[in-house]
Amino acid sequence: MRDYFDRLTVANADKTYPSFAGFLNSGGDPSKAQFPLTMPNLTPNEASALGFVGGKGEAIPGVSQASVSGAPGVPQTTQLTSDQMFYMAKERARQAQLSGQKPGPWASSVMANRQAGINIANRIANLQQTAQTPGMAPARSENIQDRIERLTNRQGNIEARRQRLLQPGAQGGA
């Protein structure tokens, strides 16, 4: 934050604040009361530290304040999306780790479940690529297809478990 403030100060060193007397002398011209502040870009570390992006530079799946407050004409949010819930689990786990504790059971389960789904998807993709190899023995090809089918079933089970974890009320313990 200090580095960003220093860059902001240097970028605006040649500018002066408008005076109230100048505003009054202009007859209340709003342009005389404006200060043309130059905002320098954030570095990736600053954007992460200020919470504009996640700790690894990923986009944060945010919830708009208008949807939370129920502003007129905006549908009110009653449940977070799965991406928002996963980000919340990662944040809770990170905060627990920074304070020297283990993540709570909900955050641990959500993160482990997501990683298992990613691993299985990668294994399926590798097996499908292997199955495309020309000249493969029919028995080996059948084994690969059976394995892909089992992994696909397992992937469906993991997705169902993930949906159960991300349902409201399943957050106990984090």
C-alpha cells in the first residue's frame, strides 16, 4: 500500500488542489472544483494484496452489493454460486493456515473434492488420448474404455458430493 501511495503521489506532484475561492469566483462552476487525479496502475502484488484478485492472480467470483442489498430492479442473491463457494473455502483454508491452524472440515472437504474432480478429468483425458493410438491391441482398447467408464462414473459421484457440500447448511465447522 505504501508503494502504491508513493507512486500516486509522484504521478500527481505537478497538480494542485482547486481552491474554494477559485470555485466561488467562477460562480460555482463544477469544473473548477474537480481535481484531475492520475491513478497509476496496480502491480500484480498490489492488486492481490488489496483484494482485487486472488492470491494467485485468479479472478475473484464476487457478489455485487446491489444483489445483496436487494436494490430495486435487481434480483436479490439468496445463494452463492459454486465458484463463489469454492473461493470462500480457499480463503477460509488460507486464513486458517496463516493463523497456524488447520482448515475447518467444510473448507477441507470442498477443496479436496474439487482437486479429486480435476485429477479424474485429467486421467480421463489422458486415457482418451491413449485410446486414439493407432495399432493398439483390441484387448487393451477394451480395458481403456472400461477404465474411462469407471472414471466417468466416479466423476459423477464426486460432482454429486460437491453439490451436496455446496448446498446451504452444509457449511458447519469452517
